[in-house]
Amino acid sequence: MRLLLVEDDDHVAAALSAVLARHGFDVTHARSGEEALQALLPDQGAPYAVVLLDLGLPDQDGFEVCGKIRKRATTPVIMVTARADTRSKIHGLNLGADDYVVKPYDTGELLARIHAVARRTPHTEGVPDEQRDTDGPRTLRLGPLTVELPNRQVVVGGTAVPLTRKEFDLLALLAQRPGVVFRREQIISEVWRTSWEGTGRTLEVHVASLRSKLGLPALIETVRGVGYKLVVPAA
């Protein structure tokens, strides 16, 4: 998942970038509003999943930057700032920010907020044309794998593969954002609606079962120390 960090303090940016990288994010650091706007231009590569925007920038106010971003892109914006007053929060959200986090913040909470706003964006954003849905917005075609979300069916190479309810939920979560690393805690929270404690082994068993049933052992890649991601298999 590509993430744009707009922060003028290099020490703060370096520390946060290191944390984000450990959780599977590809971080680009912009030190000013103008750098951020340039990074968001269409010719700068794959789109960013989220923008973390500090308000105290050297060249222009972060509120102004947010307004400019909203005029040119739908990329989710999380304002990360020391401004804790209610008026600033309301102003930021009215300008189009998707969330507002006050410094100092808990890193775990920030990560959860990043994933939350990223999930609200269209799942086809940034996905290559050959992977986009051609039959409807709820059918995912990933190489030989097809995941039909409305009727909860999975087909591999033209053959339907029966899955349990949780196996399908797990596959659907990963398949909607191929290549994105999902933290173990996040998967447990979204698929099992519970906390990580005591459920880690259940997740490992379901991943192993999916690899076996689908006949695609490399489909779900383990990212050591973080979680799992879906790798689009060759057709």
C-alpha cells in the first residue's frame, strides 16, 4: 500500500516512516505542501492509498493543501497535527479530510485509522486493467482465480471451489486489495470480529486450508512479523 507522508520535521517523518514500513507500507515523504501536490500528480506512478497530512507546513497551511488535494483527487486524507481544538477538527473535516488525528497519538490507533479510511476507497483504484471487474463491481478476477462476492462463490481455472464461511471471508478480504499487506490483528478483527489473543492459530489454519483447497500455494504470502498479502497468480 503506497502512503504519502506530508511532514516537515525530518526526525518525526523518519521515525513514523520506519514504523509504517514495518507494517507493509511503501512510504513517500513530502516536506512541504508543494512537494505533496507534485507527488499526487497522475504521472507519479501508482496512486497513493492514503495521505497523512501535517498542518504546520513551511510553505502553506495544511488546510489549504487539503483543499487542493480534494480538487484533484479522491485519495483519503488523514490530518495528523498538534492542533487539538474543535474548530480546527471541524474545519479539516469540512474541507474533505477523512479523519483527524491529534499528536501525540498511539501508533496502533493511527495504523487502524489508516486501514479504515483505505477500506472506504474503491477497491479497483490502482488495480491494473486486466484485474478490474468486467461483469460487475463485486466480481474480482485475479489470474485464474475469480471471487464472486454477492453469491460467495470462488472459481479457480473454471472449477468451483467450496469454502467455509470464514475461509471465504478471509479470501475476500485479501482479494479486494491484492498486494496489500494485512496485519494479523486486522484480519482477526475483520473476519472473526474478535481480538488477536488466542485466535492466531485459527488464522494460520485457515490460511493453510485456503492454499490447499485453491491449489495455489503461493496465492497467500506470509509477510514475516506482520501478516499476509494476496499475490495475483499467473493465469
